[in-house]
Amino acid sequence: MIQPPMNTPNNHSQITSQNMKGKLMRGIIVAPQPEAVEAGATILQKGGNAIDAAIACAFVQGVVDPQMSGIGGFGSMQVYMPKRGVHEMLEFYCKAPLAATPDMWESALKKEAADGFAFMLENQQNEIGYQSIGTPGSLKGYTEALSSYGRFDLADVMAPAIAQAERGFVVRPHVHWYWTQDQSRNGQVNIIDKLRFSKAGRSVYFHPDGKLKGLGERVYNPDLAQTLKRIAQHGPDLFYNGEMAEEFIDDMQANGGLLTMEDLRQYELTKTAPLWGTYRGHEISTSQPPASGPALLQFLNIMEQFDLSSYPHNSVEHIALMSEAMRRMTIDKDLFIGDPLYDDLPVDRLISKEYAAELAQDILSGRRAEVSRYSSVESEPKDTTTVVACDSEGNIAALTHTIASPSGVITNGHGFMWNGCMSRFDPRPGHAKSLAPGKRRASSQAPTIMFKDQRPVLAVSAPGGGYIAPAIGQCVMNILDYKMSIQEAIFAPRAMAISNAIDVSNRIPNFVTDVLAADGYKINRSYQSYPFAGLHGIQMSASGDWTGCADPQRDGMALVV
């Protein structure tokens, strides 16, 4: 049996296919969780394609990083299969329950996150507990990906996740960091309180004395293993229309949840063409609304109006320019990006070069844009994950999936945590992100592929809420404008301006931010060296070599097999 090769240095975060010269290369995969990457690599070794590998990885991510993703969540995947003539976005976003009404929480609105990603209510019922749960799409998305694009059957692709759930997982640094974050200062529920919300959560994530399991300790979840076995045997219909669905809805009804059997039975995913744009002679394919592809393309279009190579990377001028472009992107995203099945969205104008030129001129005039938030509080979204895979036939899968801010709810006997996506809907009627029955929540996801002369040269995806689009944009600019390798582009310190402050990595020098502050910009310096969206990507050379890189912000790696 061929064993996956050891990773190259750099904290096991980068690997290139040049290390495999002379050997048959089946593919490459990169993600934030080593166990999940290994599962995907194993599927590639056995003859699976990039889509099989990505979905195997996704199922394991729901086991070893269960507050980042899982079968109670949702997501989207860009699929590129040149030999089959397939290039699609598979969308399996969360939907508001049919029982939801546009104004049901309007009077309870307290604050909005500074990045516009979440809305806090007085009673927090949209953030924790049964009313915070929307209709999940992940399981239907995973299984549709396999049936439409994969080679392997569901049971084979799920086998690594089942085995992982049976042997448990070791708490890694990023998992423990996430569990122990203090979010109470910004009005949100702490993750540790969500972990202990249900009887199952208290059993799985805590010691008998009530102490949270710590770094290096093993977490066992036999209920999740059994749930995955049942799904592997009977398929997704069990979850959406069968005995398991009935068990879920009994739990929802007993605890005042909004989700009903009708929500599960009626759930449908969508397939769309990617949204296209260009940057510096390269073609960019990314996600359609309700996701953040339009924001990414708008940001790149604005920045294309300037000769970035004349500004040193992360100089005062570079950060100020990016910040003004991001704020204008953010204003339009807040105003116009929602579910196109419910609202008429001006996407063509938002991603047009002409509109970008207008915004660039506005920046050159010296006017500073202001982002409007409802009594905002600082908050960095952290509850999403990703995977990017490529195989020897040129197939690419770029997947982002999540359970949003986790609800804390674990239906007894099933082991997985339900999404908390209802906190992402705007409780105020009349807005792009407002609540409506069956509506898909606006998403920051943007799995992206870049092409040169119709040949893919980069596939990149990231978790990170509102930071996703500007992080991917900075990665693209780092590669094309600043001639960085993918590792340099992902490792480079990032700056963000999706509120009325500029958020900066702690590796951006104070002598830069001091000048910006003296010029009137509010600066928020992160204590982290690698904050703001966890970029994961694969770069493809003209000779056919792959280089994969995982953001050191998280615990991931890349593997070539």
C-alpha cells in the first residue's frame, strides 16, 4: 500500500508535488484538520477523484472539529471537472424555517456585530437553543456531490469519518482555543456554554466533574458514530424524510424549536454557474449570491484600478487604499447581497469594471467611506472550515462549510451539533439579509478558482465570516501584484476594514499603523500573528506541479499522494 508522504517543513502547512517526482501522483488536498486531510488523501490513493476526497475530508471535519462543520450545517462547493465539461457551484445553504416570520425578533434586536455577520437579541434565542436552528443542507450537499461528480459510493467515503468517530479525536490547539474564547464582552454566548447546553454535550466535551476537556485529551462521541453508520447504510433520505428525521422533529417540538418535518422534506439544494470576473489578465470564478463572490470581485475590481506594485506591501499607502476599497465593498454587500430567490440583486453593476472605476475615483478624491452598523460590537467569526482538493485529471473541489455560530443543541442519541444560523439573519424587515420563511441566509463563503488562459492556476477557500472575501482578494493580489508564492501569499500579514476600523495582524509594524492612526484611522491590533480568515489553497504551475498551503492560523496541512 502506498503511504502518504511526510510533509515538508514550515509547520507542516505546505507541500509541493515536486517532492513526488518519479511517482504516480493521484492528487493533493489541503484543509485545517490533519485527520481530515489524511482521510481525503486515503480516498485519492484508492482511486477516488478530488470530489470524493473533499467529501471524505468534510465528513471527518464534522467529527474532529464538530463546532466548525457537520451534518447539521450547510455550505457550498465549486466543482471543476474539465474532462467532463463540468464547472458548477453546488449550493447547500441553510434556510430559515417555514415557521419564521420577517418581524418575529425585530423588537428584541440589541446589537449587530461590527462586521455585519451576526445580530444579537436581548434573549439570545437566535444564537443558542432550539429557535436558533435553520434547515441544514450539508448532508444533502455531500451526497449530491458524490452522486453527481464522484466515483465512490457513500459508505466508502464515510468510512474514515465513522472510524474516526469510533476512536475519538484529540483536542488540537485551534479547537481548544475556539472552545475557550470569551465572547461575552461583545454580547455573544460563549462557546463553552453552548458545549454544555445539552446533556449530550456535557457528556461528550466535559469530564464528570464538569471541567472542559483540554489540549491533548481525547473526545469520544459514540452517538455520532452510530448516526453516521445509519446514514452510510440508508442514505440522506433517512435524515430528511425518514425515521431519523422524525426523531429530530420530536426533539424540536418538545423544546420549542421552529424546525418541522416539512422543512426537512422540502429542503432542496441548488446548482448554479460560477460568478466570473477578471483581475490582471486572469479569470476568477467564485460564488453567486447569497454568498460573497460579488464582494470578492468588487474588491478586486477596485484594487485593479491602482498600480499596487508601486506601493510596498502592507505599507501605509497600501493598507489605506485596501481599507477604503474594502469599506466600499462592505457597504454594497450589506445593502444588496441576499438570497436572489427573494430579492432582485444588482450583481452585474456591483461587479462591473465601470462601477469599480467610479469607486476608485471616489477613493482618490479623499473621501473616507463609513460602514453603518446597528449599535455594533467587535466580533471575529470563527466557526467555519474548508477543504481544497485537486487530482491528476485536473478536477478541482473547493468546499466551504459550517454550522454557523453553533446552536449548542445536540439531539439526544445523535451526537452532532445543530447549526445556529438564525443569528445571521437580520431581524429588521426590509433588508437584504432579513428573515423570511424558507429564505437562505446571506453567506460569506467564496470558494474560488483563478484561471490564466483557461487553465486553472489557483484554487483557494477560507473560513472567517466577513473576512473571507477580502482575505481571498489579498491572496490573489499577493500572488499577482507582489509575485509571492502561495505560501508567502497565505502567510503574509493581513489587514481588514469591514467596519469603521482597520483590523491588523500583530505582524504589521506599529510604525505603519501609527501613521494610519495619526491620519485619523481607528486601528484594532489583533493579539494574533495569523488572524482574519484561514486561507487554504492549491497553486498549479504550467508544468503540472501542485503546491498546497494551509494557513498557520489553524492546525491544518497539505498532502500530495
